Amino acid sequence: MKFGVFDHMDHAGTPLGQLYADRLQLLEAYDRAGLHGYHLAEHHSTPLGCAASPGLFLAAAAQRTRTLRFGPLVYLLPFYHPLRLIEEICMLDHMSGGRLELGVGRGVSPFETKAYGLDFAHTGEIYHEAFQLILKGLASDELTFEGKHYQFRNVPMILRPVQRPHPPLWYGTTIPENADWPAAKDVNIVTIALRPTVRLITDRYRAVRARLGKAPTGGPFLGVARHVVVADTDEAALAVARRAYPHWRDSSAGCSHATAPSRGSRGFIRPPSTSWPRSTTASPDRLVPYATSSRPRSRRARATTCCHGSRLVT
């Protein structure tokens, strides 16, 4: 079991330069602490989107860390020109010495999609086509591709990634049906679903791999993301969370251009319980046995904590 961080870099009420500098210092701390990975969300035109270009921030992270693996979770493929993204992926993999983790997706916000002049009804097929194109480009010396949305012929692929044929892939899902494709393609997954749904997702993922004759151990990671705050006491952890979490809820509402007020800590932040909520606050003595007893049953499990607004340190 490995631990990582999933970061929504929402606006913290400080100058952006300070937000980025503070977060880079935090990544240095993650690196020193031996965390396995750091995943950065991509959002646009909302307070949740202060890392609108995750590759740009991760290029700085590559120079400030030594062993921490990192990557976008996810690159919103319909928002990019695929050739440009292939080159960026290769550069980041080399700048980090082969530490890039490549998360890909369509994007979940129709509001953000509309802001970029895209039709949300069509971004699903654009995503699938772009994904196939990017994988082919990363593994080719010359790229020829004929699709509905993209056509290229005999394009030289000068840049190649360190990790061949491509960096490890990540995909986010909240429903069991979406576990089939990553299971079949050896793609790591991460979910923010609640515990009963997490079990359905991971069971389906393993069942698909077993049906295809894939090895039951040593395969991709199955990740579970939770907001976690650890302090010396339960009370101190809860006090930190009550300051930070409502601010993040307000920022995340922008993904749908919603103006609903934050539900605050009463609705979302609570001590550990057997239901494994999305948010957990506790002292180490309470959190460690709780987390280890609640993880997915897999040697390749991945626990991912959430960080936002330079307020929650995990």
C-alpha cells in the first residue's frame, strides 16, 4: 500500500505567486516524507482552477523533488492539441527523470467545457480519439492518424518519453461500469466514491482482469481518494479542517457555475467511522488503524489524500 496526494489547487485568498511558492514547498515536504505520488487536478474558469496548466506547475515540481512521482489527474484531453500534449508529456518525463504519472480524462464540468468553446455532448468521442492518438504518438517515430476529429500524416515524433512506451496511465471513476476499460488496458484507477461503491468498483476491476487472464497481483494501482487531516489530537485536526473545508466547497461549486453556499463542516467533516466518509479528521493513533483496516484488499492499493488551498497538510 502506498500513499499519495490528490491536489485541487483552489484559490487560497493569497497572491497567486505565493500560492504556487507555498505549494512547491509542500511538495518538497512530501518528497522528504517519502510519499509515493502527487496528482494535480486540472480545472478552468473557476476558483478551483489555479493550476489551469498542470504541466507548467509540474515542470517546477520536477526541479524541487527527487523521488516523488507526479502527474496530472487528469489532463483534459479535449482541451489540448494532441501533438502539443505529446511533446509536453515527453518533456516532463525527461525533466523528472522518468517520474511522470499520466492521468487522462474528458472533464466533468459542462461549464468549463463551454468556456473553452467545446460542446460537452461531443467531448466524450473527442477524448477517446485523442487518447488513442496520444498513445500512438508517444510510441512512434513517425505519426500517421486518420480520425473524425484529428488527421495527421507522416509527422516526425522527435521527442520520446523516458518510460516506454508511455508513462503509467491513470483514470478516475466513480461508477463500477467505468472500471472495465482501465482494467483491460492495465490502467491505474482512482475513485472518490463512498465505501460500498469503492468495493463494487474494485471487485469489477479485478473480475475483468481475471476474465482476461491477467495476473491477480503486481498489476495497476487501485486508488481511493479521501480528504484527511492529521494533527496531534482529534480536536486539533477538526479545528484545522473546519477552517479549510468550507472554503474548498465554495471553490468546487464553481465547476458547475453554481452559487450555492458551502454546506460547511457540519455536513462533510467528521471523526472516523465505519462508513469511511470522504473526509476524515483524527490523531495518528486513531487514523492509522482505521485507514489500514478500511483499504481495498490489494497489494497494489493506493491511498490518496486531498490537499487544497495551502490549508490542509497531510
